[in-house]
Amino acid sequence: MKVFDKAVESRFDRRCTFVALGGGVIGDMCGFAAAAFLRGVNFIQIPTTLMAQVDSSVGGKTGINHPLGKNLIGAFYQPQCVLIDTNTLNTLPDRELASGIAEVVKYGLIRDAPFFEWQEKNMPKLLAREPNALAYAIKRSCENKAEVVAQDEKESGLRATLNLGHTFGHAIETGTGYGAWLHGEAVAAGTVMATDMSHRLGWIDDSIRKRVVDILKQAKLPIAPPETMTVEKFKNIMAVDKKVADGLLRLILLKGPLGCCVFTGDYEGNALDETLHAFCDN
Amino acid sequence: MKVFDKAVESRFDRRCTFVALGGGVIGDMCGFAAAAFLRGVNFIQIPTTLMAQVDSSVGGKTGINHPLGKNLIGAFYQPQCVLIDTNTLNTLPDRELASGIAEVVKYGLIRDAPFFEWQEKNMPKLLAREPNALAYAIKRSCENKAEVVAQDEKESGLRATLNLGHTFGHAIETGTGYGAWLHGEAVAAGTVMATDMSHRLGWIDDSIRKRVVDILKQAKLPIAPPETMTVEKFKNIMAVDKKVADGLLRLILLKGPLGCCVFTGDYEGNALDETLHAFCDN
């Protein structure tokens, strides 16, 4: 509402351009404001966090949170351009850097095994912010995301695979209050949970499960939800996830060799329960 | 926000459908809520006022008001279907019926001279709510609107002509507080002002100006703004209109024979001033 107030007070007209300079929240909020102001004005993304550079600034998903769930209000609205300057990462806190790495790992797991293997070898370089390593990781991430979004902009299926670990992760973010955990931290824990569930279903080898835990540990990311998250909390929050259809929660789960996943609600119901109980004390 | 709250609390998923049952405000608000909820769900328009049936329910413009201006926040979002039942008009108050007629008159003036001539002959039947006359007026109005929107959905030019009288009219609505005057009442007064300005510019014959005033009088619609609207008020409010570009206010003005109009910012500046002074005491 403050963005709208300022835009109206400043008498911006339909030819104005909104510039989202900042992290994912700024990009999502500014993009939705641009989509709705005068029914749509131009906007440009200039993401300044690794998370925003490898994920949220690309693909046109914009939105804001509702007290009961994340990103429930928004629009599919493409920016006129995305401008990434890796120099902005020089002053990014370590936790924020690691948070972005969680999404980089995701691309490897869902569709790009060679990229995952590259990350396993180059994680120390990424954590040391070596410019060439960061630039390569950002470029491969954006390429992977763009290929998926080009095939399925409105998320009728394929695009949902970009949400590996996000359903568990969103539940953690909602359950602990936005900001207690960074998005990528919640996604990392969620990715371990999704991987564990895939393994329980017999869909992946144990070696993959171990490599997922190892790479996230290397990046100093959480590999389990916080203690305050109970089974009950997970279930209540996941019930309002956007991927619920006909009361059935569809999940992105790894299946097959490294780099392969499925988006499905067709899994044994107790596998989800078992996973939640394995990660939660209550 | 109440619509979003209810939808989230009720755990609606992406396959839900929002149904807008009511007048234009309901349709605009519900449509924007449908556009933004989960980044877009299905919606159906069931307009129950003449205004909504002949205009606002068709064409996909949705939105809500900002305290400083009308419809400044919204989306272009098409309904899956528009269902019009003329029986709903049986209980519509007379003022609401007349308000819808203002938009019917508009279609004749901007692009359909034979329809305007039909209205001049059949206005008593419309006011008496003769079912066949109403059905014909609604059908011709929707056809006119659909033809325009099909050519220019996002209002890069042609679609703006549907706003004849609306820039003056919106200023009246904002200046008097939404609801003091019905939308079509404000549009009627605005149409007379736009017609007067066109005549001042020498763009239309005096006979057209007279016929516009006569048909709106017949429909018992206002033919001048309320006394509380000053020249200053008009100017301040019109400066934030969505059709302002580079500080220039573009207007829809009649030009040429009956049924012809232009959307332009290219008019002698004092013609607007003279028009405002002619209609305002201060």
C-alpha cells in the first residue's frame, strides 16, 4: 500500500517504470505493485542477493504474503529486464549467501546432474565468493530456470518442479514467522525432508540422499526443521499450500537417478506422515 | 482484503472459481481478487445492474479504487464467462437503470450512429423496462464493447474511446466522494462536458451537442456537474488520471459526424479551461 500511495501521490503515469533494487522480497513486492498499478506498468529487476539472482528475479512470479501463508496474493508478470551485478554479493552476509546456494543446489537435483557434480567440487570456491565460480553458478541457475519457465510459465506442471523442498520450507517459514529463518535455509531443510521421503518411497538410492545432506552441510545450511515445528504444525500449514488440489497435497519428489524428479500427489499417504515424524519430536 | 482472508481461511485451491454476483463494484473487485489470489484463479461475472451488463462485466478490466483516484489498482483479467439475466433488472432502482443508460448512449456516440438513433426513438421503452428493448440495448452494447476490446485489450489506443465522458466523470466521482453520484450519472455529466468541448473546438455541429443533451435529459440523467465541483477541483483530480502521459491529459472527444470520436491530447489548451469555466461557478 505504501508503494501505491507513493506512486499515486507522485502522479506516475502508465509510462513509468518500477525498479526493484534489492533482494527477493523487494522484487516480489515491487513486481506485484508494477503488475497492479494502473493495471500494469513496466518494471526492471536488479537483484542484489544470490537468492534473488539465481531464482526469484527470473520467471515473472510476483507476490506478497498473507498472514496465513506465503505468496498467496500475486501475479505472473514478467520484468522488462533483469540486471545482475555480482559485485553486490561482496557485502552480502554469509547466511544470505548460503541461502541462495540452497536454490543453486535445487537446480542440480531436479534437472542438471552435471551442475550438481560441479557444485560438489566447487562449493568451497562459492563460499569463498570466487567471482568466476559465482558467475558460473548464477548463469547455469538462470539458464535452468529460464528453460523451465519458457515451457510452463503459468505453472500447470513442469514449473512446479522448481519448488523442490519448498512445500516443507514454506511451512517452516510460516510456522516460525517470516524472517526467523531465511528462505533458502527453510528450503534446505525442506529439500532434506523431500529427499528423505523420496528415499522412504524407494524412489532414489541412499547414496543420493547422503550427497544431498553432504552438500547442504558443506554450505552450512540447516538439514532439519527447527525444534518448534511439530507434525501438527506442518500438516495445518501445508493444507493451504497453492499446490493442494482436491484436498490432495502434490509434492516435488526425487525419483530415479541424480537430476530427476516428479511432481505428484500419487504417493503412499503414510510416507509423508513417516517423514514428518522422523524430523519432528512431537 | 476480506475476500482474500475468506478465500485463504476456506483453503480454496487453484482450481476454485470466484463468482461475481452483483453490480460493477462487485465485478471489478471480485475480478481483481480472482486475478491476484494464488496468482490467478477462474472467475465468472453475473452482472445484476444495467451498468455492469452493458459495460463493466465485459472486457476484463478489473480493479479497486485508491483514496486519490478511481480504479488505480487492478489487472486486465478476462472472466471465463459473463452470464446476463435481464430479470435481475426488474428490481433495479430507477436511478441505477438510468446510470446504465449513460453507457448505452456512449456506444452510440463513439462508434454506432444507428444505435444512437434507435435509442432516441426507444428511450421511453428502455425507461419502462420493456424486456425486448432492454435485451436489444444490452446485446448491441456488448457487441460494440467486444469489438473494441478484441482489437485493443490493453488499451494502447482504441479502447480508450470507451471512456467518453469518463475523465470528467471520474473527477466528479472522486471530487464528490464515491457513491454520492452513481457512475453513470457522473459519466452523463462528463459526456455533456466532453461534447461541449468538442463543439468549442469546432469539431462537431451544434445539432449533435443538442441531441446529446436531449437524450440524456430524456433518461433523467444529470447534464452538468454538481455545484460543489470547482475548476480547481477538476484540474487537480484530472492530473492523476490514468490517461495522462508526459503531463498531457488525453481526452476522448467527438469529432466529425455522429458516431465518430478521437482520443487525443492535441487540442487547444484553453478549450479545456473554457469548458470547465462554462460548467463551474468558481
